[in-house]
Amino acid sequence: MLDAHKTEVQLKPSFYSDAAHAGTIALGDLTVNRLGFGAMRLCGDSAWGRRRDRDHPSRVLRRAVELGVNFIDTADSYGPETNELMISEALYPYPSGLVIATKGGLLRPDRRSWVRDGRPDHLRHAVEGSLQRLRLERIDLYQFHAPDPNVPFAESVGALADLQRAGKIRHLGISNVTVAQLELARSIAPIVSVQNEYNLRDQTSEDVLAACEPLGIAFLPWYPLGGTRGLRALKVKQVAMRHGCTHAALSIAWLLAKSPVVLPIPGTRSIDHLEENLRATSLSLTPEDLDDLG
């Protein structure tokens, strides 16, 4: 296994919007472009198994990297496990500077179930599995996927802090947390990222985002487009028409404008949609746009 930052591949030039146009953001001692890619949707429906065209996810991932994306988000529960394998199959040996963030703490006993498991033994096993599937000696960013109500939160984070000290993890993140849980995690180990649901339609994590800002903690909004209802909302449609862009690109641009610590990770299985989403990096929203979007 090799560290993701020790090898390079040649990438062909792009004539599309580039993720670098969004600026950069720090993840501890790492710097990435402030528009990443969420790989979950490259799995089959309900993030289960693989799709019929097994080569297509590789084409999407390679195109994302060509377009300047150097932050990819995945999890061992996507597939389960197959999403991490897709990434290594498509991109290994990894381009210099590519950061792959993965998560652990959820089990998938069947297609429709997401079961929280924050036991230290499970997390230790999960980290080893992710290292093997991603072909890494150390994971750049490992995120605790969700607090387990049956396990003290401090025990789960403490187990990951032990793995960080052992050299298995470079930086730690947490997901689906409250401000109180963020504060508790920070008392155990340095936290460089938080991943909570956040979009134009659902801003219930506004207080968590506000807590991240002064600390310079990256905030990764999952479900960044807010689903069909969010994309078809009249206010989004009207502003998107003004800019001549898709609803998705506008929603991503809104996230980029919301706070300098926001690192959107929109996912798609379509190369066309990927390229359209990257247009968000070249959109400049006016105060009128932001007022209309709310």
C-alpha cells in the first residue's frame, strides 16, 4: 500500500470550469480545492452494490480529477465497501495532492438499513478495511459517520484518536453531530471537519456551521442540493434563470457563498451533470440573489 501523496499521474487539460476556481480550504495541514466530489451515487440504487456498467464510475471519477477536484468523499457503508474499491480501481496510483476522505460507523445489513455502530472494536476493524480497499497506509481524513446512541460518543472518538496516534489516520472529522458533540470531540482530539446535512431547504445545522467558522473547521454539507423539492423551488428556479445555469449549480454556488469554511461535495453518476455542477465555481451571486434565495 502507498500513501496517496507519493505518486503522480498526467491529467489532460480541461476546457470546462475547474474546481480550483472555487478557491482552496485547509484540512489540517492539507489544502484542497473548495469543491469536492461525493462518490456515494456511483454505487447502485440506495447506495447498494455496483451499477451494471462497471466502467462508468471510473470514467466519472477520472473526469472529476481532470476538472480539478482533489477531494473525494466516500464511506465503507456505501456499497457497502464497493465505493472505496471503485475509487482505488479508478484512480490508483493516486494523483499527487488528491485527498480521499472516508467514513466509518454505519453498518448495512440490507439495502434499506443504515445501522449505527460506534463500538471501538468495530471502528478499528473499519479503519483497517478502508486502508486495504483504498490501498493506503494512512487515511488523510477519516470521519466518524454518526454518533451511536448505544456507545458513549467519547469512546468512539477516543478509539479513532488512538488510531490517529498509531499512524493509521492523518486527520479526524465527525459527521451528523451537534455543537455539544463537536465540542466534546475537540476535547479528545483535533477535529478538522464536520459533515452534516445542509442545503437551501434544510439549514437546521446552521449553529454547527457557525461553530466551525471561527475555528477554521471545514464544514461538508451532505445532501447539498436538497433533493427534488429543493431544486424545483420557485426561488431557486428564478435565480438560476437569471444566471443561465442549472438549479444544481446555483445551489452549489449558494453553499460556496454561504461561508468560506463550506466545502461542498455534490455527487452524481453523470459526467454531464458533473461538468454542469463545476459551473458553480464561476457564478458570482449578488446580494439580490442571496436575498431571493433566503
